[in-house]
Amino acid sequence: MVVTARERGILAKIAVGPGHRAPVASPLAAGPGWSISDVVCSAGPLDAPFEEQHAVTSIALVVSGTFQYCSSTGSDLMTPGSLLLGNAGACFRCRHEHGTGDRCVAFFFEPGRWEQLGLAAPAARPLFQVPRLPPSRFFAPEVAKVIGLQAGDPRLDAEEIGVQLAAKAIQLARDVSPERAAPALPSALARVSRVVRLIDHEPGAPHRLLTLAAAAKLSPYHFLRTFEALTGTTPHQYLMRTRLRRAALRLRTETSKILDIALDCGFGDLSNFNRAVRAEFGVAPRIYRSLG
């Protein structure tokens, strides 16, 4: 599989250093002024980061893996469920110092398309002032749909999902302070990345604060502070949203009993699962399964 000419233009490599592994972009859908791609990167700690440029405005949902995203708006650790925000023309680098590989679903919008949607930024400043939005209940329904779209759910409309996600990303990004904290220590990034990948690998396992802190080799107090500072969410919130994303995908793509899905995804009983799904997505699991 190779990157198409269209995707090569979108990814717009400026300079490629030694040891570079280019991401592979597979188009999922496209229309006038917009496109969606499934982007898989196999880079790891031994691969040198390289400079890229956002050819158009982009919003990418991280589906799996972790990496450090650095742009003119700041530097943040990207984790599954978070949104990478890219301004047209902005340069950036991605580093995989603490794990190999990641996968994103990226939405690309041409300038004219933003104006048609009424979402264009004032000419005096870029659309996004921050590099990332952490996992949030605010856009959880759209994130679940994006994962369903990636899995090939025929009931979903790609353009509609892109518009909904873009509108919410812009709204939430406006409320996030662009002030940047001091760069995180490499050791902290390594510890948190290790825990994120552990949760992502086995979200249904009985993870507890003590066991996760032990995996990070930190005290529970320092683990809580470090995890939230780097990911924008607490370990419990991150774990719950990881489980809910997996459950949402299975509800859309499988005919398994709801109880079986709940237990497999780490929920202790059906009533807790029902409450969690309703709180995250606004409807009960049975209704969510039937929605287009």
C-alpha cells in the first residue's frame, strides 16, 4: 500500500531525515473541499522525527498508539481518543520516543469548505490556538461514529460526521487556554505512554489506580498529577472512555448480547454499563445500536 498523490499533497512533507518511516494514508471518503483518510504510522523510538506541513486545515482522531505532536501552537502527548488540530500551512513534527506506531483518522478541509460551513476563523489568526484536545464527553458521540466509519459501518455519513466533529472541535478549542506549561520531562512522557498503551491493549482488564501507578513506577499521587497533566484527563476517565469507545464499536458492528459486550469491555454489570453509555452518548445501549 502506498500514499496516493492526493494524500501526498495533503501530508506535504517538507524535509525527510534519515531513519524516516512515512505514514501510510488510505482514503476513506471525499467530497468537494473535504476528505477523510485512515493514516497509519509505523515509526518508533529509533526513527528520527522530521518536519511536515499541514497543507490544509486538519482534525485527526487518534485511534491507537501514542506520540508527541509539536507545532507552533505547542507540544502535547497524543493518546487514543484525543484530537490533533492542524492549521493550514503550519509546520509540525511527530516523535515516537516511547512506543512504536499509531493510527489516526484524519479529516481535511480546504479553505473554501470552512467558509461554506460558516466555521472559518478571522483572517488575523489561525483557526486553532492549541495543538490538541484531550478525550472529552463533549465530542464522545462523534468520536464513536468516526471509529464506526473506520470500521465500515454503512449507516454513517462521512461528511456529516466531519462537520459535526469540526464544529465541536472549534467550539471546545476556543475555551482552552493557549498558555503552555513547561515541556514535560522525557521520563514522565515514557511512564505515561507506557500506561496509556497498557490500557489501550487491555481496556477490559481490572485496572486500578494502584496497579497503573505501579506500572508507571510512581506513587499514586504523583501518577495522578503526571497523567492528567500530560493527557488532559484522569486515569479513570481515560480508562472509561477507552472502554466506552470499544463498546460503542461493538454495538454498531456486532450482534452480540449487550450484557456480553458490557462484561467483555470491563463493566461489572449491565446497569453500570447502561448508565455509562447514556451519560457518554445520550441514549441507552439498545437505542445507540439502532441509530444511523
